[in-house]
Amino acid sequence: MEDENFSADGMKVIFKGISAHPGSAKGKMVNAIKVANYFLELLPKDELTPESTDDRYGFVHPVHMEGGVEQATVQFIIRDFYTHKLAAYESFLKDRVEESLQQFPGATAEIFINEQYRNMKEVLDQHPHVVAYASQAIERAGCVTRTAGIRGGTDGARLSYMGLPCPNIFTGEMALHGKHEYVSVQDMQKSVETLVHLTMICEEQAS
């Protein structure tokens, strides 16, 4: 059962350069692609990345880049179990943007940040009976409950913040988001059993 997930923001950095004909660009052109590249090279390679973190450590992750001489855009996803840390990661990125602009006089940048989702534990902690019922249902289905956090997002988080506190139970999925992703029929059957028991527990508690 999963009762916790990453809190998540998205960040878009738009670097703006100065376009000029390359045949007469000396002292005029500022290449936005090069500014964006310089910025990305400032990011740590052995920390704060998905490739170098696990467990409860968050990260900043560039997921898309596009552009030309006059404008280049870099998009990030920013993740951590502790929501307050997102602001620190964003401040870190903003500082790297400013450092990059100092190296390319005439270049400018715009930064846009949007909230994506939040850790469902912040809601579930206010409704502990929901997690308790789910745990009982799993055990009635003949399984042992193991509680874990998700290094990603989940429908459970969306539902929790829409007013329906909702931890995740297992479904049998394996090797998520990879070429070898599959689902176990036996685990799916246990998931269905768990849902039946969960319905029964809710009825028992309501009576």
C-alpha cells in the first residue's frame, strides 16, 4: 500500500538571445541555444538528479529542450516528498539561470513555475482510518501489508486533494514505464479480493 508520493512542480525557463546574420554577427549575436547549454552544464551530475537519487531524496530533472538562436526553452520537473523543499530547488535553478546570463551579455530569461501535484500523505494524515481500513483489507485477502512511498505521482494524490482521501493499493503492475512492463494476473486477483474486503470493512464500520 502506498500512502505517500512526491510533491511536484513544473518549471519552464525561456532564454532569449539576439539573432543576427551569421555573416555579420560579430559583437551582435547572442545564441540562446548556447546560453541554455551553459545553464544545463551548471547542473549537478552526481546529486539532485533522477539518475543519482533514491529513497526519500528529491531531484530537478530537465525533460524537454527546444529552440533556436533567438529563443531556447528548457522544461523541468521538480520533485520531493517534502513540499517545502520544492521552493529551495527552484531557487537553486533560478540562481543558475542568473549565473548563465552573466556569461552572455544581452541575453535575458523568463521563468514560469506551476504546481503539478502534492504529497497525498498531507491529506491522509488527517484521515488515518482510511489507511487503516486499506491495511485490514489487504491482510484479510491473505497478504502482508507493506507501506511505501511513491517516487512519482498518482491518482491517489489527485483524489485526496479533490476531497476523497485515497491511498493506493497494489494492482499487480511490474517494471513500470519500461519496455518490459507487465501485470500479474494472480496479483490482480488479490487486488480484487482486497477491494471486496475493503467494501465489507467500510460497511462494518458504518453499522
